[in-house]
Amino acid sequence: MDFTEISSKLEHAFNVTGIPKADTCTLWANLSSGLLYSKSEGDFACPIYGTLTFKNKQTNETGHYDDSNDSFHVATLYYSDSAWYLLDFSTNYLITDKYNIISLHDCPIKVEVPELNIISGQEFQNIDEILKKITRISIETNNYIYSFCPQTVNCLPNKQNSQEIDELEMVLYG
């Protein structure tokens, strides 16, 4: 799967609709899940709800989406070629603790989740039980630190997000 192409399609949809790109992780995760899913190739994707802490090492800006600021984060859980990954297509538009919008330089961020490799994409119903045992899915590069704490794949968008997803999908799928 070409993640750059997916990122470009998502960016285009946001540009056409005028829907804000920052602080809209639910939209990025739901839309990327739809674009990544391929029954014929055995690829599976879904939004995953949790908390996030991050740091841009170039600017030293940090941020978090968790209970301390009454927020959360949604990324994408992706299964392909017998491996599970956490993908985050919203990382060009994260809000810092000082309310600045920053980029973590990689979009999407891709982190393998080997703890899930004991199940396949068809065994999705067992995922939440395994997620309870995973405390953190993290990556550190020269540019950033990204740490996601998964909670559940049972997350539905609210009414406003659902309407925005419909608008964005009209651009993506016509």
C-alpha cells in the first residue's frame, strides 16, 4: 500500500471541503481505514482509540491527548502481509501543549505492533483483549518521540465527525 498516495488523497479531501486538518484525528483515522482496507488482498484497517504523547525534537515542543486535558487520540490499526501496524496520518497537524500546530515529519507514522501478530485480520473480534495487555506503542527517531497507549477499537465517530466524514468521502470516492 502506498501511504504517500493515501496521505495526498486525504490532504486533497480536507483542502476541497475546508474541514480543519488539526485536532481532527478521528477523521484522519476513519478515512485512512477505508482507503487501506482491501478484502481481496487480505488487508484490514480500523480506527483505534487511545491516548497520545509526543515531542518534536527539533522544536522541543510537546503535546498530549489524554484525560489530563479531557482529550483522546484516534489512529489507524492496519493488518497487511501477516503483520499489524499502528499508522497515524494526522501527525502533520498535532496541537502542542502551547496550542501550536506542529508536524512530526513522518506522515503517516508507522509502528509495528508484534503483540497482535498472534491473530489475523479475520480474528478482529479478539483484538480488544490483546490491546488491554499493550501499555504503549512507541517510536523514537532523530526528529520526534511518538507514544500511543491503545484502549479499544470500539470507537464510533460523534454526529459532527460523521457528517464531516460524509463530506470528505464525497471528495475521496465521488
